Amino acid sequence: MADGGWISRWPVIRQLKGEDGRRDAARSARTDALRPRTEEADTVARSVCPYCAVGCGQLVYVKDGKVSQIEGDPGSPISRGRLCPKGSASKQLVTHPGRQTQVLYRRPYGTEWERLDLETAMDMIADRVVRTRRETWQETHEGKEVRRTLGIAGLGGATLDNEENYLMKKLYTALGAIQVENQARI
Amino acid sequence: MAECHPVGFQWVMEARLRGAKVFHIDPRFSRTSAVADRYLPIRAGSDIVLLGALINHVLSNELYFREYVLAYTNAATLVSKRFQDTEDLDGLFSGFDPETHRYDPSSWAYEGDEESEAEAAGADSYGARGAGASARPPSDPTLRHPRCVLQILKRHFARYTPEMVDELCGIPPEDFAELAEAITANSGRERTTAWVYSVGWTQHSVGAQYIRASAILQLLLGNMGRPGGGIMALRGHASIQGSTDIPTLFNLLPGYIAMPHAHRHEDLAHYLEMEGADTGYWGNRRSYLVSLLKSWWGDAATEDNDFCFDYLPRLTGDHGHYATVMGQIDGTVKGYFVIGENPAVGSANGKAQRLGLANLDWLVVRDLTLVETATFWKDGPELETGELRTGDIATEVFFLPAASHVEKEGTFTNTQRLLQWREKALDPLGECRSDLWFYYHLGKRIRQRLGDDEIDRPARELTWDYPEMGEHRDPSAEAVLREINGTGPDGRALSSYRELAPDGSTRCGCWIYCGVYADEVNQAARREPGSRQSWVAPEWGWAWPANRRILYNRASADPDGRPWSERKAYIWWDAEKGEWTGHDVPDFDLRKPPDYEPPDGARAEAALAGTDPFIMQSDGKGWLYVPSGLSDGPLPAHYEPHESPVLNTLYGRQSNPARRTYDRPENPYNPPGSARFPYVFTTSRLTEHHTAGAMSRSLAYLAELQPELFCEVSPQLAAEVGLVNGGWATIVTSRTAIEARVLVTERVRPLRVQRQIIHQVVMPYHWGYGGGGLVTGDIVNDLLPVVLDPNVYIQESKAGTCAVLPGRRPRGQALLDLIEEYRHG
């Protein structure tokens, strides 16, 4: 930083004198005192960007039980700390106000959403799976054993974890549901 | 790539700084075009003409890498006398049945294999790997026999000329020559060329054959299994590769093992006999499948009961996504789970999707926001047109909020097959839960409701015990990953798929992932910084299989095991140590010497020679010609998209004769050759948004950066139609009409095709009517028909036809009237 009194250190003066405003001459006492909020995080989790399949490393900073920042992980040999506009905005993905946090239910022919607690919803869904499976069970098809249901189908996105896909396929298959599909086909 | 995989694209820019020449071939001028050395606009749907002409150029000028081709591909193999090419049958291969629109591929076989079991492949029969062929078929190493693969290739591709590229792709001969010169000059011992593609190649009614064409070119040029070579599928979602490896796909079990088929498979022994050859690594398929069955049914799976093979439900045909939607409309599908997916916006022919949703008994949607698939009954476009009424829709809808990627732990598999473990940063809010939680607890509840009935036995006896953690009793994702990895007779984690046994003594949930938990350590969680390891970076995450970063890397050395050149050294044979070594994990038997010759009767990997790098193939060769496993031909042939304004001048067949169509009222097609739909239409993505928009439209930063749906048109098209920059355009197909802002730009170049000017309309498809989006817009995928590639049942999203009108689209009944007018004139 330039020598002299506070006026001569004022960024505007320094830039008018010809110093490069994109470098040190942009700094003021206030900006020097600013600290990144990542420094104050309680914890940092090593994560991976959830958008495209490049798999950029992310560092997820948490302060007071909330995500305070998501940064690129400089250690990643794939991304070297960089993130694209989507990856850079992913803190908003996990904190934006449009995220739903409650179970909603629309009854047949209903015109509005209703509230339902999670436990009730889980029981109702389990009941429907068991009932529909039983009602649509096929032991044979064209004289061949098939032991399946065509009454229950599933479609998953491709941001599911491997472990999630594994349990899904395992459960559906054991129930005889075969129309199990994923974005990976589409 | 710069547009949709920007951070990956930094490596292309690095390569360019080091002298690589970058060509961008795309109907759309994007951020990639802006920084490429050469941008070649191409007519959507014509890429096989271009690739075929490059193959022809390489073959007719003898520019192929002869030593590589001779040793590592099936160029010398002789094909059956019964095989007839598209050259003989004007665009058909032998074996076509015009009644069923399917091929009987038995005549495509290698000589001597004709009598073996061959059935028209397709997603419902062979899964991803294809059937087998002989390990040592008859061959002619001089490559002169008229029925050897190389000669068949020469004849097949002879009509793919630069003139045809000019006529069908709109790429002039001088541009073609520059591309052909660049790829051949940059292939061989000292140099390699890579091809990178995305859904612009796959989403066609002949999509699998686009990739095949690229594979032929890369094999001929010796660019497979070598550093800087390859064919890179840039996949669009964080774990779409994982969703294929551990598939939630109807035709596959984990690790690309085909689901059993009612008409093809009786019991385990019969299944194993029918599903491929005994040579190459698929020869071990009993070990892979039995270990999976043991993993799922544990002690209930015994040798006496075929390891519960009968517990697997049977397929009888196409049970893919679009067949499922038609089943919903027809009333056979009653209940539907949609998990982190938004078919009401993201799938082709959105109206058919929503009509299907409206005809269910019950629907479960799990997502971060209220996506359109959850709210179609409240705000879908069919309500505005009067085709649906909320009060008439009987579907019971459950919306369950999901945990985000930072609120759960688990692995993604990225586009290079790399598994990366994500640590959990914090608990999810409110009633948000992971999908792992949902399926585990749903499974528990369902099992509690089952009785003694025989049909309940597979679910009752399923292994379903995972440690529960925390306040929400989340199942342990690490325990699931460890089950995927597999365990030995001692209960310890296995370290390699080579340890899997055929007798039921090992368990493994996905054989290609075996080793991800080697030494009881979560290898996917490894995070040695890139700066502290080699350029291959083997200690960051874990790549399947066996942490190999380049597949088939035996091909990076010559037949004697020496690097093709110092510059391109990667894996080589160390004669002193008697093993393969190099920068990566060898994708080969570590101690199999280059001069190994298999004894008679050898099976599995032992049946492959020391010079056979393509170890998953039954003959260890890269297949220039595919004798079985494809449903629309052993070689790629150019067919026009189902909807095209251009005549196929290569053959007397306009479109892929084996493509799958759905002739139903919900899915009308533009009439062939109709002058009412004169423009080529294709869809695309933008950096600032993600697929159907559920993960981007609701983010303020991204919504502000790209606030509105638009169509890019050339000044010539704007003048022809009367479009004004910043104004509105209406795009019409037989499915619907949508409106978009107009961006008039010279980036879009009209193409001269068959002596006429073809205009292309390119639209990003990220918008929808709701979904918690801060920005909304019409659904571009609503314009698309459902017409499918016959191998993998992917839809043709990337090439169709449309009409363009100035101004906004009509509303209500008037919209339906407009579509009727266009369909029937």
C-alpha cells in the first residue's frame, strides 16, 4: 500500500494517479478488514456438485446449523476449485425459500393441497403399494411364469445416489415391479 | 461442452494451449463454438453421414492404424455368407421382417456362428452388453477376403462421400477436408484424437448407431484405450452414470446384468447359457449374478433353489419409460413413484405424460420443490385448453419433500465412472428426507404388511437390515455401499470382482463396483489433492472397475507390450517383473504376458490372448462390425429422423426401419414430407439452467441470468417468417404450439442442403409453468413426438420438424384449433 496520509491512501485518489484499479489500488481499510464467512464456519463438509456429471468438488460450510457458503474444492483434480454458474449458485439450491419442507396431499378430485404428517403419508403409501400390487399381480403371461405387477411403476432422476438407486431397484424387484426407469434412459 | 460442462471444458482449453485443434460440430452456435478452432454447423440428424464419410476417407486412403487394427479389432474376421448389407438391399440389412419391423440378426453372425442362439436384440433382451460370438472365429490377416470385416466396411461406407456430406449435412467439401485431415494427422503412434458427445448424438431414432459410427472411426485410427483418445459421453446429471451402473432401468440388474425374460429364460442354468458367450470377462457372469442374488436374499438363496433366481420378475418386452406412460393412459399402471424427476416438463410429448399422470390411482412425487409433475392437476396446460378439469382428475397425489445433496451422504458416479463420496453437512429441514430413508422405511412398512402368501416371499425374505442413525433413523449409506461392494465367506469386504465365486460363497450387490470398499475402507471418500499426486490422480475417489481411469488400456501398448510411442506411454509389459505396469491400473490380467495363447477349451478371461485388449468382448477385439447385440444392423447406416424435411438420398429407406413408433391419438406425428412443417427443430441447454429446470428456475441468481424462454433464428428466417428481435414467435408441431421470445442472430446459419436452404430452430428446454420457478415459460419438450431408438428406447429429441409463426400462441380452444389446422391443413 502506498505511503503517506489517509487521503493519499484513498483508493479513488490512487486510481486517479494511475494505479491499476483492479489490483491493490482497489483496496481500502474497510476491504482489508473484511473476512470471508468461510473462516467462521463451524464445520466444512467435502461434497460434490449436484448438477452436471463432471463431478466438481465442493466444500460446504455450515454456521449455526445453516449452510453459510458453498465453494469449489481446490484439491479436486477434476475441477481444481472451480465451479460454473450453477455450482456457484448451489447454496441457493439448498437454502432458497421455495424449497418444500412439508408433506402435501391431494385427495382424488381435490382442488387444493392438504397437509399430512410424514408418518401418516408413509403408512398410506405402503398401504397403496400392497393393495395395488395384490390387485394387479400377474403370475403368468402368455403361458409363461412372470410373477410381477404392471400396476406399479417408478421413474427416478439422475441425481440420486448410488446407494439410493440400489435400495430402489432391490425393493421394486422383490415386489415384482418391473417398470423401474430413470432419466438415464431419457 | 463449454455450455453444459464448463468446468470439464477447462481441460479442452488446456489441451488447446498445448497445441490441440478443437472442432465443434453442432447445429447450434454455443459457447463451445466461440472458443473452438473451427465451428462446423451441421443439419440436426445427419451425423452418421459425416462420420461415415470420415470412415470412408480413412479406409479408401489407407489411413487406418494398420498394426492396431489388425491386432486389436475384428477387421480380419470373416462374416457369414448369409449376410447382406444395405448395399445389397437398398438400405436394409438381411433379416428384416416388414410385418414386425424387427430384424432376425442370425445372418449377421461371424462365419461358423450362424446356428448359435441369436435373437433380435433391443433393450428388453440383451441389456447393455450384447450377446457373444466365437472367441476364435475364422479370419484373414491379409484383410483381403471379400467377407472379412474390413472389406465389408469398405463397401458399406463407399457411398459416404464428401459430396454426400455437402448434400445431407450442409458441410461444404473444403470444411470436410480440413476435419478429415486433422483427425488423421492427429492419430497413430505419436498422437491421439478424442471425440466428445452428449445427447445430441444419442437422442435420435438411430442414436445408438451414431455412437457405433464414432467407435468404428476411433478403432480404425487406433484411438481407443489410449491417453488422449476415446469417445467421451458427457453425461448431463451428477450421477446419471451411476443410475446406469446400479440401474433403476427396467432391463438391467446392477452391473449390466440383463433382467430375465419370460420367453427366453427358464431357470438359472438356462439364463446363463442364453445370456452371452463363455469367453471374455462375461464368461464369469454366474459369479456376478449369484453374488447379487446372495446379496439380496442372503441365507434364503441356496444352490438347491437356484439362489432365488425365480424371485426375479420376468420381462416380456418393452417396459421402458414411454411404454409405461402409454400404460398409464390405458389404465394398466395404477401407482407411480416419481423421484427427483419431472417428466411433465422433461420428457418428450409432455401432454401424453400429463394425461398419464391424470389417469393414475395414486402418485408419489419426491423433490426439493413442487415440480410440475406434482401440480399438473392444479396448473397443467391441459386445464387451460379444457382437455382436463381438476374436479375430474381422480389421481391421489402425495408430495414428499426431499433432502438436498448436502443433507445426506452417499456417492455420485460422474461422467468418467468416478465414484465420489459426499459427506453430510447438516440435517435436512422439516419433513425433508433422503430417498435412501424413504425407500428403506417404505420397505420396512411394506414388509410389515405382508402375509404368508407365496407372492410375498421375495419381499419377505429380502435382506433389509441396515444400521439406523440419528434422530430420523436414517439407514447407513456406508452400510449400503459396503453391501454393493460385497463380502467374502469370512464376512469381510471384498477387494476385487476377481474374488467373486459362482458357488454362493460371496455376496456382491454390483460386481463392477466391487473394490469400492476394499480393506473395509470407503475408497470413494479418498481425497488426496490433485497437486500431490500424478496426472492420472488415482487417489481421488474410486473409478469402476478396479479404480481404472482409462478402460481397455492394454491397447495403449503394442502387441508385444511396448508403448506405441514414448509420448503416448500409459500401460506396458514389464518382462523382468512379469507383469503389466504404468501410470494407471492395467485393465488386463496383471500377469498375462503379451505372448499368451489360450489353450483349447479355455473359458472366461483365460480364453483371451495376451494381445486381446477388449476383455469384455467374447473375442477380446474391438468390434468394427457387430455380429450380435444390436437391433437395427451390424453397421451404422444413415436414416433420416422420423420427422425430416429432407429426402434420404443414400438409400431407398427414409427412416430407421426398426425404429419404435407409437401411433396413438396422444402422439400424432407431423405428416412425412409435409410442407406445413418446413423447419428443422432441435432442443438444447444453457449454462445457467439445468435440464427441466427444477434445480435452476427457483434460484434467484440463475433465474436472473436466463429469465426467459427464447428461440434463436437467423436474420434470413426472421425475414421469411416476419419475426422481430425481442418479439414473440410461436413454434408449431402436431403435438402442440408454444411461444418464445425471438433472438435474431447471425450465429444461426441457414444450411444449403439438397440445393435448398434449410433453417434450423434451436430452443433450450428449461422452462415450465410452475415448479416453484421464479421464471416460467412454455414447455419445449411438449413439441416432441415419442419415437424411439430400437436398441435403447431413447426418444428422438434432437431432430424434428416444426412451423414458425410470428406473435404469441393462441390460448384455450383456439390453441387446439391451430394444431388441428396444421395437422390436417
